[in-house]
Amino acid sequence: MSVVSYLRGLNPRLPRAVWALELGGVVNSFGNGFVYPFLFIYLHNVRGFALGVSGLIVATNAGVALLVGTPGGAAADRFGPKRTLAGSLALLTIAFALFPLVRAPWHAFALAALVGLANGVFWPSYHALLAAITPPERRHAGYALQRVSMNLGFGVGGAVAGLIAVSARPGTFTALFLIDAATYAAFLALLAVVPAASPQAPEVASDLDHKPGYAAIVRDRVFLALLGLNIVFVTAGYAQLETLPVFAKNQSHVSERAIGVVFLVNSLVIVLAQLPLTRLVEGRRRMGMLALMTAIWAVAWLLVFGAGLWLSAAAAAAVIVLAGGIFAVGECLQGPTQQALIAELAPDHLRGRYMALSTSSWSIGWIAGPALGAFVLQQEPLALWPAAAALCLAAGAGGLRLERRLPETARRTPADLVATMPPEPDSETVIEPASAKVPG
């Protein structure tokens, strides 16, 4: 195969509306990169809050998002995901613009709760809108591209923020929060060019619809088991990326600039490797790919453990940067696998609710992960990383056991059908075809 053919094969072949939504994701995640890698440092090192209190503040975001997620998903089904997404972006703009005013823990708890309220609506709306404007056979590519766009912005934002943030100068963190708020406002403006999906008519039925709404979903045991696995993925995997900066700084004396590089490398690996790995997973077992992901994450966390045990300063930073890049390879396997599987399991008119429960599983992980991680760091910092590695491996084994319960048609990522695909339809045709069911 020629290089040109290979590069053509990396084209995710998505409608223009999807590309517009992804552009908003890049802008938004650029701002997130300014804040999230340094939030623990801001609360603990700048504002002087205890490490355990700082962990609870970060967990509050996920806790409120968990409570709000289920009504947020129902709202996306009823009113349409674009409208609910716009409302969440407005709230996020306000919340992060107020973060520089934090002086007492209750200020931070209140703003974290507002961020959680917005995030509880943001993710089910975003994922439902993405599923609505993407052809079913290309959803795995759409969610993979979402991972690219989010991490591209996050990595660049984190690297730039690392050049700005100085713990001894609180004003530098004010700049980070205001830039983040501005990017949410920019995403809100870009959303105007994304066509809206119509709310699903309530009388549409499916095989799961003997009971309405969430009552139907709780009967889907396979989906609930998948959510349980995702809680462990997030708790032992993604959530520990938030504890990593404070561990690196306080245990291994890694500078803020080097911490920014960790997240830059993590994101650049995703940007460069996501589309090739998306092509690799096509036609392969989804749960096998998730098990491989957890094995890769375990390697990354053991490298962090080794850096904290034996190294410091620049040497520790180099190993932690490597670990961040390895962790990113695992993320690339989840991107085209898990969320596309959930979209396939969900009936159209309940997709917002399915995405809400998926978001809730992430929220539970983000509640448990930072809170437990901060507690372990406070008691015995080096114990965190072997424990996280073990949990990752256990979750991967659980995924392999779940595979036989999946519908046979959902066990593998759709194979590359580029040779047989019809010409790309207009984005509005994808969203509102006359005879199709359109998720809310």
C-alpha cells in the first residue's frame, strides 16, 4: 500500500456538521487545558487549602454532574441536544470566570458545584448531538475524532498554561481561568453553525420500550455492566491524571513547566495516533481492545511509581512524560470503541438518556478517583500507582468476561467500508431525513 493510499485511509469520512462540532471541541478543550491540570495546584499551593479538601472540591464537580446527568439526558431527548448543550456552555463560561475570586473553601465548593451542574448536561448533550449528525457506520470514527479534537486543544492549552502558571503569583492563575471562560463562550458561538437535531417523538417505540424513559434502560443489564466497567476505567485511569501533577511536584519536585509538557505529550500522542489506531480497531473485538487499553495504562502507572521511587526533578519529569505518552495510546483504543458501542446499544429516542448514564459513570469515577487518590497521596504517595495499575488490569479482565453477553452484531467495531460507501450526504440530510428516527 502506498503512503498516499494509507493517508487517504485515515480520512474519517464524516459530514461537515461533525467537523464544525469538533472545531468547537478543540476551542473548548484548549481552555480546559489551562485549568484542569493545575486546579489541584491552584487550590492547594495558591489558596492554601488542605490536600484532602482540594480533592473533595475537585470531586464535587463530578458529584453534582452525577446528580444532574439523568435529568440532563432526558432534557436532551425532549428539547434537543443542541439547546441543552448551549445552556451548559453558558453556565461554564460564568463559573470559570468567577474562579479567580475564590478565597475560602466554600467559594470553591460552590463554583465546583456550578461546573458540575453544567457538565452534567454538557456530555449527554454533546454525545447525543454527535451521534445524531454522524452516520451509524461512521460513529466510531466520529467519537475517535472527538478524542483527537479534545486532546489537541487540551494538550496545547496545558503546555501554554505551564508557561504562565507560577504558584507564587496568583494573578497567573487568574489568567488561566479567564482564558478558559472565553473558550466556552467561543464554543457557544461556534455552535450556531451546527444544525440542530429534532427532539424524538415520545410515541416512538423500540424493543426496550415496554417501560418509558429510564425504566426501560435499567432493564438493559449488558449496558449497566458496561457502565460499571467504565467507572473503574475512570477511577483508576483518567481520574489519576488529576492527581499526577501534585504528586509530580511534591514527591518528585517536577516543575510546573514540565507538568505542562506531560499533558502536551499525552495529547500529541492522541492527535497523531488516534486515526491510525482507529483504522486498526476496525473489524476487531471491542472488549479485546478495551482490555489492551487497561494493560497499557497499567504500564504507564508503574512508570510513574518508578519515577517517584527512584528519581527526582528532570529525570523524574522525563519518565512521567513517557508515562503520559504511553497512557495516551490506551486512550486511543477507547476512543473509537466504547462510546460508539453505547450509541449502538441505545435506541434512537433514548440516546440522550443512555449518554446521560454513560456520563454518570464517568462522574462516579471522577468522584472516587480524585478523592481516593488524594487520600492515598496524603497517607502514602507511592502506594497509589501500583493500586491504580492493578485496578486497570482487573477492569480489563472484566470486559473480556462481558463480551459474550454483548449482541453479536455489536462485538466488533464496523470494518472499513470505504469502497462501498455512497457519496457523503449533506449534513442536514443526515440530521433530519424524512423517514428516519432522530435521537434527541
